[in-house]
Amino acid sequence: METVAAKHVAKNSSSAGNLQKFLYSQIRNGQLKPGEKIRTAKLAKEWNVSEGTVNQSLHILAATGLLVRKRRAGTFVGDNSSLSSNVAETSNTIALLIPDLLSPEFSCLTQALQATVKELAYNVIALGAEHEISNYVHYIRDQIDNKVAGIILIPPLYGNIPTESLIELYNSKIPVVTCFRGLNGFGWPLVRTDTVYNTEIAVKHLCEIGRKNIGFVCLESPLDHYGLVKEHVFISTLDAYGLSSSSKMRIVLPKGRTPEKMWLFNAIAQIEKWLVSNPHIDAICCMHDMGAWAIISALAKMGKSVPEDIAIVGNGDLLQFFGVTNSDLTTVDMCYNKFGAAMLQMISDVRQGKTPEPEILIQGSLLVRHSTII
């Protein structure tokens, strides 16, 4: 079956917040059927975007299992795409509850987890709450009813899951592992990023290649304390190398829910203004690859060379989600495969009556590429 997906999206393209979310809703509500082929060129034409932008959206949705990408054949709606929140009906299912299916970080985690379970007796379903607390409540209740083998829970970025729902989950005795941030009071184990280490290796690399005036860029976050931790580590690491950084050399980019093109346009303008007021900057440590994407775009617009004029280190290894197929960006790989292995081991331990490690920190790995090496 090869129904052209563009026919479906054309009707409501003006009301769709973005291509990813609209395709997601079309698949979930059954307007796109399992086996239907997604045609990249026609989607690009209907949405007036590049094929790279379309491929970015398809890549994210494929990571969730909604789409299947077949070499040389194309992209198709997956066989399990019509499943709703009641799919977890077997005891070997692990439910991954995340704030948003379309976030690059959560998509990478989903993809890594699904790759990890291929050789195990489990299967994984990813359930995105779309930043709605009511969806968390709904999904938790469904997974309890379905008696899943385990739940991997990433707490919401905005708001809190009601205590009543968490108590209900605790009393169900289903093994629960929290990811990125913990939930106090329930004794559930936590797997999280070693933020200090990941920031240190990025800053150290810029110092060790001889850069002296290093700027700092991070994205605005509802979890402000993480940004403060990263900034503190940035400053202390510079100090260890005999360097310093004034407050005007550090900038926070907004991470609103505006369309991607508008966000990039605004971010480039903000970065240009910042660089003009800091002409001595010779390197930038960016705490998210989305920010690095904007920095690279701004530098190109200003006629500056990377890394000759300004070296850049990102964080996340996520540029493929922004349409960059062959990245030259030096960045920190978050090692999501290690997240998957650690969380599955925790669930397995609990199911066997063992006591898992209460907390595991996952250290990233620096991927050195052309953006810092001349």
C-alpha cells in the first residue's frame, strides 16, 4: 500500500504546530495506516520545507517505532503505529513514559532502549505525555491495569505527577526506574546524566587546544538549577586552567515552543549581537547542540570561520535532528546506549528480587570533529 501522506497533511497544515506533531497525530488517529509509504519530496512540497527538514521529522518518529525506514525502499508507517496506550498487555512489555515523543533527547533514548532489548525477552513501548500531566496520570493507570514488566519514567518538565498516581504506581509493585531526574519518597532507582563530567570534558577540550577567551551558551530550561550547575562547572574548569570568563561572555538562549524556523531566526540574531559585543571570543562551549546549530549559522552569516576564528563544542550529538546529515561539530555523546543497559538491568534486578543500585551516573564521551581541530 503506498498512499501519499501529503494528501492527509495538506488539509490541515495551517493548524499543525509542526510537521512532526501533525504526522504523529495522523498516525495515532488512524488516518495513516500501517504499511503506508511516506513520500519525502511531496511532504516537503506540501509544507514548503526542505527534504532535510522532512527527514529530520521522519527520523524522530522512526525512533519511537511509529515509522519504519527501509534502506532503498523508503519510510513506511510501522505495524505497531496504531497502538494506543493499552498496548502493554503482556508481561514482557516495558513502558517508557516521557514528556514528549518528539524531543531529540527523548527520541535518542527511545531508540537506544529499543536497540538494547532486541536480544532480551522484553519489548518496549514509548508513551509521550505531550507535556500534559493528565496524560501521565492516564498512562500510569493503563500500565498498572496491563501489568507491564516495568516502567521507565522521565518526570515531567512542567508540573508534577499527582501524589495519588505515584502512590498507586508504588502499590502496584511494578518495577519502576526513573531517568534524568528522580522522584523522592518512593525508593525508585535513578539513571541520570553526569552533568558535571560532561561539562568538564567539553571545557577542558577547548582549553587544551589553546583557546583563551571562551564563551558559554546554554538553552533556557524549566529546570534552572541544571543551567546553574553547568555554568558553575564551566567557570571552575576555566579557573583550573588559569582562565576566566566575565558574565557578558555567557548567554542563555530561549527554548520556547515557537516553530523551529522562527526559533533559529531569533537565536541567530541574539548570537550575532552577543558576538559583536564580545569580539575577542575565540571559542564557545555550548550546552546543547540546538544552540550550537544556531551558533554555526550565525557565524556563517557573519563571515567567520569555524574553527579558525571560533572553535565550537556542542552537547548531545543531535545535529541529525536538525537536518545536518554529516556533522562536523565536536560534541559530547550522551551515550544513550548505556542508559538503556543500566535501566533494563535495574528492572531485571527488581523482578528477580534483587536490590538495584540506587543511582547510576552515565558519563558522556567527547566526539572530536572539525569544529575544534584545524
